[in-house]
Amino acid sequence: MSSATAPNEPAVAGLPVPVNCKTVGRVTVDNALLSARGVNVFYSGKQAIQEVSIDISRNEVLAMIGPSGCGKSTFLRCLNRMNDTIEGARVTGSIVLDGQDIYDKRQDVVQLRARVGMVFQKPNPFPKSIYENVAYGPRIHGLAADRVELDEIVHTSLQRAGLWDEVKDRLNNPGTSLSGGQQQRLCIARTIAVNPEVILMDEPCSALDPIATARIEDLIDELRASYAIAIVTHSMQQAARVSQRTAYFHLGDLIEVGETDRIFTNPRHKLTEDYITGRFG
Ligand SMILES: Nc1ncnc2c1ncn2[C@@H]1O[C@H](COP(=O)(O)OP(=O)(O)O)[C@@H](O)[C@H]1O
Ligand SMILES: [Mg+2]
């Protein structure tokens, strides 16, 4: 990769931004936790996203918006190598987490997905009890020395996911016995239980009613204190409510990145403006 930086980018701790980066706005942050540079994804040779460069930092929610099919999920999946699981998918460019290349041959992918957890559109609890849904990850990662410690992790994770009070008396019931919104919070508890640094969310509320959605949005705001969060949403209102930075994608390009307030009030790129004013999407 070229070491030259684009002229409009200040020097930062993260990776240099490729000179061919056409994204409008600052793609870097001062304390990058995760840095993507020049990322391309191909599905069976057909390119889905091109030359995406952006940083993600702690204590911040980054919203990714754009018309359906523009590559939001594809890019999100690069960040914890979920595209590895898709037949025919190929990723190029570089992504570093805490200075380490996550695509390095020596990277343990199971470990990576604990550090960069993911919450999906449709709540997908394991066909196990509420307790086991949360205990599973800590157990396979050896995070608890004994049952007391495991209980503690389950308790804390459910508490942080805002679910403890609702489930504490029925931890042995199946995860699937919960409502949709509770299931999604269970999936968030499961993600938190393995001490992630980054939480990726792909339209986490699109299967939920407005009240369950509001609870998840409040939760995202609380979780920001402890994690870096990247959320894909098709709802601009949601992006405006939960995020501090917004990235606008269009046909596989990262068009514009900026502070959420600025993106929604004063977009600099015509395509961003067209999208947020509802001219297409
Ligand atoms: N598993 C896949 N196999 C082939 N093409 C895919 C696959 N997933 C996504 N694509 C294609 O990649 C492009 C981006 O899709 P996606 O990342 O799902 O967009 P978004 O999440 O923004 O709706 C689309 O053209 C889509 O058809
Ligand atoms: Mg998607």
C-alpha cells in the first residue's frame, strides 16, 4: 500500500489514507481502534465495494447508511471477517485492529470475532437456554475459572444488555421463548459476554416494533461508554438518534463521512444530499 497521505488529511495515529481516497469528509479519527484502508470486496469476481477507507474509534457510534445494495453489510462483514464464510467472496485492502492486521494468516478468526462481535438483523439466539446463550462464548474462550465466575459473567452481561430484570427468574427457559426485542438484547448480552472491543450491528432493529427499537437505541447509547460501535441502518432517523459519526455509501463507494449532525444538516456531496432529502433510496 502507498504510504502517501491525502493532502486534506491531518496526520493521525491510524494508518495513512490512500491518495486515491475520494471520500468527502474526514475518514480518520484521532484514536483509531479499527482502521480500514482501500478495502475492496468481490463476490465471484463481481465488485461490491471499492476502496473503502475509514476509522472506527472507542466511545463512538458510527452509523452506515445508504440505499439498499450499496454495500453496507458487505463492508461491515469485512470488519470481523464474516465475509470469509461466504463462498466466492474475496476481500483486498487492509484492516487493522489495535495495530494488528486482522487478515494476517496468523490471526485466529474465532478470537477476532470475540473482539469484534456482531449483532444481526434478525435476532438469532442459539437453541439453548437464556443462561447458556450468554455462557457459551465465555466457556469456549475459557473466560471463567469456575461456575461462580461464569454466573457472574452471565449476570453482568445480561445486566449491561438491559435484560437481567426481565429474565433473572427464568434463566433456564429457551432463549427463543423471549420476545423479539428481548431476543435481540440477549444477542447483545451474548456479544458483550466475551469482552469485545468493537460491536458491529447490521440493522439490529429492523425486525422490532418501535418500543423494542427505542430500548435497543437507548442501550446502544449506554454501550458506547465501553465499546466502539458500528451500526448499519436503513433508518436515517435512527442514524441521527444513535450515532456521532455517519458514513454514506452509494453503489459500493464510501461517498461521505462526517459528524452526524453535519451530515444531516449540511451534506457536502450531492449524492449524500439527494439521499438524506429523500430524493432516492
Ligand atoms: N453473498 C453474496 N453473494 C453475491 N453477491 C452479494 C452477496 N451479498 C451481497 N451481494 C451483492 O453485493 C452488493 C452489496 O450488497 P450488501 O452489502 O448486502 O448491501 P446493503 O447491505 O447496503 O444493502 C449488492 O449488489 C449485493 O447484491
Ligand atoms: Mg444490508
